[in-house]
Amino acid sequence: MEIQQYREVYSSQLKEDILPFWLKYGLDRVHGGIYTCVDRDGTLMDGTKSVWFQGRGAFSFAYAYNNIEKRQEWLDASKHIIAFLEAHCFDKDGRMFFEVMADGTPLRKRRYIFSESFAAIAFAEYAKASGDREYAEKAVRLFKKMQEWLSTPGILEPKYLPVMDCIGHSPTMIMLGVAGVISDVSDDPALAEQVRTSFDLIKNKLYKPEYRTLLEVVNRDGTMIDSCMGRTINPGHCIETAWFLMEAAALFPQLSIAEEMKEFGLTILDDALVWGWDEEYGGIINFKDAKGFPHQDYSQDMKFWWPQTEAIIALLYAYKLTGDRKYLDWHKKVHDWTYAHFPDKEYGEWYGYLHRDGTVAQPAKGNIFKGPFHIPRMLVKASLLCDEISKQ
């Protein structure tokens, strides 16, 4: 009964609040694509379009269509955004922009492969929703390009000069997650290969057992970079990686590392809750220093929306896999705090940025980095996990 009540909360909020908000205020009916820079009540603040969210938004609508309800407006929205993405968001070199103007005029690129990552999952999820196999093939082709760019020195501008040759948590984690999404529409061997590669880097280089955490960046040989940057712990990223590993274990059972990935995902989750949960005020904070020094980021003790959503998914996943009541108790703790502070009861959707004590830092519903992705992905995935737990 408890699980079914959570399921109803997640499903109804997706259908009655989150996706309607973005259909009404986000979709650009003139130029195509989706806006995300909107104020608390949905008023457009800035016509600049996040390329991340052209992929993320298209994915979210298709993901809901595939798993919650076959609403034509969701499929149409995904198609609408993908059309803009394909028409305006790729540069001549095959890489993608980071920001474009309302009409698609390019504004800037960044060194990361995140725009491409979100386009790839959008293509894959839309392929499943529409039945158009061409988009499954596009997803795989883009994924393989990303693998090439990440593994070939000189294609992507390095974050630091050669004196500091690094491995980053973010691209390692994202490639693991993208492989999982695409595996639903393709059995290309490159996907399993990436899962092996990401898991090796996560377990043997990024994870530091002496600190019981994943670090955001390490030297190429896996040693700690003993600086403020090198000691950074991002609990939200750790929790996201944890459920990506649990999911990869289920999606790639043929791999000899499947059981190990599941168990290591649980370990990472347990560790991240210790580092990330604020015992005084509740909620999951942004950053910690592995050695206990003050973290240099000004938002280090704020509560952002997305780590809470990742924790809700990860804790339900952990409970499903283990049946250990501690994960259901943790889920209740995170769920209750999140739903007491983030949803906007007057205008709908969620606030994104809270002070440490849970008060609203700024009320806008979206920007270049916040829009229809983490929340709808959580609402869909949590609904599915609740169903699976109930069946068990």
C-alpha cells in the first residue's frame, strides 16, 4: 500500500503538473524546440535555448509516452523538439552547440560531450516511441562518435594543460547512462564495451575506498589530485552513478561484471548518503571535500533539485534489488523532505535552488541547466520501480 501511494504521487504529478507546465510554457510554437529560461509562473525570461534541453526535453516526453501513457501530445512534443535539434544544434564538424538563439542561430560550443549525450538518448527514446528505426541508428552513430572523441587525444580540448592529465567522473557516468538507454533499441557491441570501460574507471580509479567515495576528477593513473578541485565529492553524481550501475546490471546481464556492478552501486549509494545528507536541515547538499576542508564552491551547502530526484530513484532501485527496509526508510526520508520544499503549490513545477535550510534561493522554474529532465525522468522511473516492487 505504501509503495502504491508513492506510485500515485509520482504518476499524477508527471501527468497533471510537470509535463503540462512545459507543454504550456516551454514549447516554442514559432521556431520549434523548447525554451527553459522561464520564471516562476512560466513567463519567458530569455529566448536563449539550451541545446542540452533540446535533447533532454525530447527524451523526457518520449520516455513518458513509452512508459506511462500513450499521449499523442507527448509524442508530438518529442518530435517537435527533435526537429529543431537536428535542424539547428549540430555544427559542421558533427559536434553540437551548447546554446543557440530562439531561431536556432548558434551562440557557443563547449568542450564537453553532454549536448551529444542528451541528443543520443532523445533519438533512442523517440525511436522506441515512434517505431522509426532510423533514430535508433542515429543514436548508435552519435554514441560511437562520442566514444571516438573521448578516446582520441586532440579532438576535445582538455580541461587542463598536459601537466594535469585527468579522468572525470561526469563523462564516465554519462556514457554509462547513455549506453543503458540506447540498449533498449539496439544490441550494438559498443554499448556493452562502454559499460565495461565506465565500470572499470568508476571502481578502480574514481572510487577511493579510504574515503568511501567517488571523486569528481583524478589523475590518469587513478591517484588523488590533492587540491580543492581534486578532493571534490558531488553526492548527487555519486547517487546517479549508483543507480546507473544497478540499471546496467539488469540491462547487460550477459556481462560477467553484472552482479559486481549491482553490489558496487549499492556501496556507492550507501557512501553517498553519509556524505550528502544534511543531518541538521535535511536534504542532500551539493559538495563536500574528501579531507573535510571547506569546499570552495559558493553553492556547496545549497540544496539543488536534481540530487534529490536521483536519490528517490536510487533508493527505490536499492529496495527493489535487496528488499532491505533501510532503503525504503531512506526513500521516505528523502521523498518527504523533497516534497515539503521543492514543489511550487501555487504555480506548479518545482523550485530548483534552495538555501541550506530549505528556503527558496530563487524562484525561476528553469534556466540553461534546469528544465524538463531530472524531475520527469524521476517521476517515470520511480513509477516503474514502484510497479516492479509491488509485483515482487
